[in-house]
Amino acid sequence: MNRQFTEEEMHAADCLHEISQIVGQLHITDESFLEDTKKKLPRLKELLAELEKNTLE
């Protein structure tokens, strides 16, 4: 069953995909793990806020 995805669904999927990519780049075995995580937090927060905004409307 194929259906057309809404713009909101596509945007949510894009946000989740980017979040997944960012998280996938962070490895606890890296010496810079905490520093790298700290650097990525602002973008992750932004993506989560967009996701929340678009899914709760």
C-alpha cells in the first residue's frame, strides 16, 4: 500500500535521519567523546525541537 507522505512527515523523517547520523558519529572509545558530544548538542537540540514542534501541532 503506497501513500503520499505529508510535508510534515518528510520533515520529521529528515530530522530523525540527521539525528541518527550525528549519534552514529559519536564513539565512546574516542578520546574526544565528551568534547565531540558537547559540540553536537546544539544541533541535536535544534533537531529535537523541530521534531517536537512538527509532531505536536
